[in-house]
Amino acid sequence: MSVTADPPVPQRILGKSLLALLAGSLVTLSLAPYQVWPAAILSCCLYLALLRNCSARLAMLYGWVYGLGMFGTGISWVYVSIHDHSNAGVLLAGFLTALLTAGMALLQAVFAWIYARFFRDLMAGMLLGFPALWVLFEWLRSWLLTGFPWLFLGYSALDTWADGWAPLGGVYSLSLILAFSASCLYLAYMRRHAQALLIYGTMITALWLIGWQLQQAKWVAPAREQPLSVGLVQANIPQQLKWRREYYADTLDLYQQMTEPLLSTHLVLWPEAAIPNYYQRAQDFLQPLAQRAAANNTALFLGIPWREPESGETFNSIVGMGEGSGHYHKQRLVPFGEYVPLERQLRGLLAFFELPMAAATAGGPDQAPLLAHDFRLSPFICYEIVYPDLVRAYARDTDLMLTVSNDSWFGSSIGPIQHLQMARMRALENGRYLVRATNDGISAIIDERGQVVAQTERFARTTLSGEVQLMLGSTPFSRIGSRPLLFLCLATLLLILGVGSLGLRLQHD
């Protein structure tokens, strides 16, 4: 199937670029808090149309602009973190946000070039190559330069029939289904005859119906007849006050007062960096609290900075006290929050603008799970919950997942709501209850099917009590992870290239 490229008329290029910007922004519309999930499929359909009749070089431009639309709308909350809470001026905060957006959009430019250069002109490339390539580029974003796994297409399919696939293939399988559905719809539109509608419609319907049937599967089961009681503390301390020395005593008093009514529960969870002091320096406060929790048979886990006395390294950590034990150091740090990308190269510039930089150290791999009573917990701090395979690796041998966060860095933006949606997906993928405590919302209890059992309001000083089940068994995704699906996508692309190359040679002969 040969394609004749459109002449590069400036007006046409401008019009298609604006359409690409709109198409990219539809990805954000499909996700929380808007959750218009068909917008994800429409976005991919428009993307396919934009890349249909253009050179590979022009496809790069449309792909980059598509990425600008997606990341410019989807991660705009980065500006809030840099400007409102890092003392950066409007120009510098805007520049760094634009730099991150433009850099992330480059991956879409590469995606568009590869698709237009190698797959677009083959029927199988349009049908299977586009969704397979999409999934591989989402996976690439999850680890390149420490990773930024935000705005995955598959999150929009949460609470639809398609999410039955999540315990098998994780969020990537949902991204594949949505992108494949878009490919089918676009090809049906291109062909515009009854046979095409029947074939492509049947394929889409089958995938979604299988997803609905998979929702009925019971991959895990409660480990005990009686659930465990949990309590979450949401102190809602303003970020501007949290780290002030004169407010430190008030912070300790507040957490102690809010925790006291919860000490009758099995487990109490405080948010990320609840105590603005190093664990080693806060023992005068922590030791009596630990004794009080132990006397009430309560496992208390709190987010708190940690400083190694010998090396001086600092960590963002979770520590167990009372009937809880162990500590965990955060492994994946937030860009422009706990580290600055290209910090060494930009150090002089950032010092000139007086932008404070966090100096957290990433924790090592293979850390032991936390313990509470006689069960094991897999802990995740803030940003870590958005990494599908990192969470899977730690959750598969534990009974309950917990995550702490301080989403007040992102103000009233959509970031915290997106964050909760991704946490829900992790619970569904792994078949485990997830307990989530944040400083200013949204704290939540999420069941093994990714459904929110209870949650707090944002920007409220409150506590949340509820029950969780410890689960036996594991989902297929929890056992094998994303690798089989990624290998399938890669094999599909190689097969398409091989068959396409053979077809061209036969035609030439």
C-alpha cells in the first residue's frame, strides 16, 4: 500500500499542528479528574489521521506537537510545585515546566517518526503496529532518565469493562486495548464498507467483552475471616508552615492529638514527611509515641526524613513503630521535587535564581518489607506508586500495600487526583488492598479491585477510619509483570517489519 505525501503547504502544516495539539490534550481529558474515557480512543484516531499522509520528518513535528498537547495539559501541576513551593519566579518556573513538557514531547516525536517510517504504509502496521509501538513507548517513559510514567492511556479505562484485563497485563494491557480499538475504528472509517465495519467491530467488541468476563474472575481471596481496622491521619498542614522551626512543636502536638483516637485500630498511617525532622533527631517525641502505640497493640507507620549518621546521606522514609517495625527509603525521586534533572549542568543557573534543591538520596533495591503484627506490608512513597513493575515487585510477597504522599506540593491542581487514579490501578493489578495517607488529600482506602472504599475530602484536617482485608493468592500480573506483554509488542513489530520487507522484495522481484 503506497502513500503519496501531501505537499508541505505552511497553512496545512499549521492546521494539522493545531489539530495535533488538540488530539494530545484529549489524553488528559480521558484521565482523572475528567474521566471521559472515549477521548483516549478519539485522541489516537486523530493521531493516526495526522500521520496518514505526511513524510516521516513532518510526522516528527506532528508527534512533538501532540506531545506538547498531552504533557502541557496533563502535567501542568509541575509549575505549581516549582513556583508556589520552591520560591522560583514566574519566568523560571514557567521555563522549567516548559522544558520538561518539551522534553517529554520529544518521545512522541520519535514515536511518530518510527511509525511513519516503518509501519504506517502496511495494513498490519496500522492495525497492530501503532498500538504495539504505543505500549513500548509508554514503557520507555517508565524508566528513561529514572522514568516519568505519567499519563498512560490505560488509566482512562479504569472503571470500564476493559479494566478486567489489568490483573493479567497491567495498565499497559489497557493502553494496548484502547490504542488497538482506535486503530480498528480508524481503519473501518478509511474503508467505509460493511465488511470492514463487521471485522473491526467484532475485534473491538471481543476484547471489551472478554474484559467484562475477566472482571468476574476472583484471582485472590481474603486471608482471614475478620478484616483489620486502619486509621489514616490527614493533618492538612500548609506547606509554607510545615518546615518552619517555630511551627515544629505545633506539628508534633497536632499529630499526637489526631492519632490518639485511632490507637484502638490495628494500623495507623501518617503521610509522607509528616514530621519535619530527621528520625534520628526526633526520638524525644517518637519514643513515647511508640510505647503508647505498643500498649494499644497498634502498628504505627509514619513518613519522616532519615539521615545516616556516618555518611550524612538523607532519605525520604517510612518508619514502623509500636507493633510495626522496619524502615523503608524511597527509591524513585520526583524530578524538580527531590532532584533536579541535569542538576550539575544547571547548578550555576539555579543558584543564580535561588531555587532551593532537595538533596535526597535514592534508597537501594531489595529492601525488606515492613512488618505489622504478623503480616507484611509493601510501602511506597508518593511518586513510586505510579511505577507498575516497581510496585508489583514489592507487592507480590506481601499482604497489604500502603503508600504515603504529600500532594500539597501540587496545590489545587489535577495532579493529586491523577495520583489517586494511578494508586487505584496498582491495587487492581496486584489484587491487594491499598491504604493511602496524604497531608492534604486525597487519603483513601482502596480494595483489591481498585475501588475506593472510603476517602477524605481535599484540604481538610481530618482522620479516616475503615477496614481492610489481607489477601491470599496473586494475580497473573503480580506473578509475571509486564514483560510478556512487552515482548509480545516487540515481536509484533518485528514480525510486521519482516513480513513487510518480504512483501516489498516479492513485489520488486
